[in-house]
Amino acid sequence: MAHDPSGTHGYEGYIEPPAFEEYSQKYSDFFRMRRENGIIELRLHTDDGPYVHTWAAHNAWTRVWQDVGNDPENQVLIITGTGDTWFTADPNRSWGKPIVEEEPDYIFQQTLDGWKLIESFMGNLDIPTIAAVNGPGIHTEFAMLCDVTLCAEDADFMDPHFLAGSVPGDGQALALQALMGPKRAAYYIYGGKSIPAKTALELGIVSDVLPREQLLDRAWELARFIMQRPRFSRWATHNVLSRPLKKAVHEDFGFHLSQQMLAGVGSKELIPVRELIMDAGSRGLW
């Protein structure tokens, strides 16, 4: 049970953070949330099926991490997907024209959303974090940035940006560099190479690989184990274990993202390049 600053030993003029009932409903188009004894689970979804990326969700994630992190009743986070796919996207729906043709305010908002969603994830969640990657998909960066990353046997952690003609600047490459080393990350990114679950485990990208039907149960088992320890110990251990990745985000993420946006504007092309996406699909890479 968290301390109640509005109670007898509270703070005069205390302003309550948003309640679980409020923010779980506010973000329900993008996340299904449940909470049990201090453990909060966020499940990515679109219409209760596998998540399909939208710019509205991209914009909302920053505030999801803030609201979850500001609620003292949330003491361990589990994030997962729906069905047998982690994260999907339709390039034709998300990118209809070269970004250089957009209005400056739109370009600025795209940049800010991409910047803040990673910054907020790493800076606002001062609790142990567990990712349960339930299958293949793109944008596994915030799963890799969790303290513990569990995944299904068919999950994949490739970074498809360069493969599709873009720059790997949204956090995926940064996480891969930090976890598998810069040389191996460069080899996999330049080559558009798949990083299947078994390889990800060998390279230190994930913590464990499990059959999909056991994945979420294991995440909850670990979360309950963590919750048996004192709250200060949980908080401080998260600070220790997340520090290497927090340092990487603090030192390099802004540079990575600025290079991605610069290349997108400077190329004057429609990115991702449709021909390259088709080629990747034909080779089973994406």
C-alpha cells in the first residue's frame, strides 16, 4: 500500500495524480491495463487484436508512461502485446508522402513524439519493468529497454530502418548497440538481418525465451517474486539495473533521433522506400 499524501500525515495543498480508473480508460484504444497487488500490466492492442501502429498512439505513449509512473500504486510494470504478434504497421497508412512535404509544426510534433516516448519511458518509470514480447514485430526498443525482456520463441528483434531506406534513430539501434555491442549491431543493421529469439538470447538482447503460452505467466511469476521484497529495495535495484541503458539514452538518443529526422527531410523521398519494403517482404525479413 502506498503512502497517501492526502491523509493524516499528508501534504497541505496536495494534488492527486490521475487514478488508475481514469488513465486506463483514457488510453484504452491503445493499451488494455490491469493491476493486481501493485503489478500493472499494459497490453498493446488494436480493437483487441494485434497492435497496429498509429501516430495517435505514438503521441499518447509519452503520457502513458507519465501517468503510470506517477501513480504510487504501480510498483512493477509488465508490458506485452496481443495474440501472436508484438507490433505491426502499415507503411501506406503511416507515411503517405515525404515528410519534407509536411508543415513545419507537423515535423516538429513527429520529432517531439519520437523523442519523448523513449525519454519518458526511461525517466518516468522508477519501478522494475518486465517486457513479454509475445511474437515477431517491429519497434521492440522499449521491450529491450526494460529491466527484464522475456520473449516467445518466434519473436524477432531486427532493426528494419536501414533495410527500408531510413536511419536507425528511434531507439532500436541504440538498444542493440548497448546490449549486443556496436560491431555486431552494425553488422545486423547494415545487412537487414533477422535477430530471432534464440540468437537474441545468445547475444544478450533478451533474458529468456519461452513458449508463447507460458510467457505471460512467467512475467507475472517474476513480478510477484519482485513484489515480495521491500519497496525501497525494489526501487533502488531498478535504479542500479537500469542505469547502463539510461546512460545510453541520456548520452546518445537525441543524436540518433536527430539523424533519422535529418535524413528523412534531406532525402526528399517517401520513406520507408516502398521497393525496399517489398524486397524485404519477399525475403521474409519483415
